[in-house]
Amino acid sequence: MRKRRTFKPEFKAKVVLECISGEKSVSETCREFQLSPVMVSKWRTEFIENAAIVFEKNSKGAESQDQIADLERLVGRLSLENDMLKKASSILLVPTHRNGK
């Protein structure tokens, strides 16, 4: 039984771009890489449907950088608060000695 092949996203993009650019026909590309025309057609459809995401990443990237910076500030503040509370609890909690035990 033949093992199922997996393809990296970079390879899929290369194959689809060859087909879209007109360098080679779909059938030529399929023969060259030993791929099914149905598979290449699915890759092409997925590529075209998700093409707009490429342009959204720039705006989302800025948002995610802001979010990361906010989270880093929060982690720093909580770490300082945690350290202060540990020190305060060690000072305030003096062990009590009970007579009788």
C-alpha cells in the first residue's frame, strides 16, 4: 500500500502560482510534480479564497503587537505586586508560640 504524501505550504503555493501565472498549464504542472489535477484544483481554489488574508496581516500585525505590549506590561506589574505581597506576608506573619504544647 502506498504511503500518503504530505506537502508543505510553500510547495503548494509554488505549484498554484505556476498554474495561475500561466508559466505552465495545470496538466503540465501535475505531470512534473506527479500530482492529481483535482488536488491542484483544490489548492488553487483555497489559495484564491484566502488571498485577501495576506493584506489583512499588516493591520492585524500592528494590533497584535499592541496587544503583546499590553500583556507584557500587565505581567510586569503583576510580578512586582506578587513580590511585594510575598515580602509583606513574610514580615506580617510572625509565628505565634502557644503555651501548652
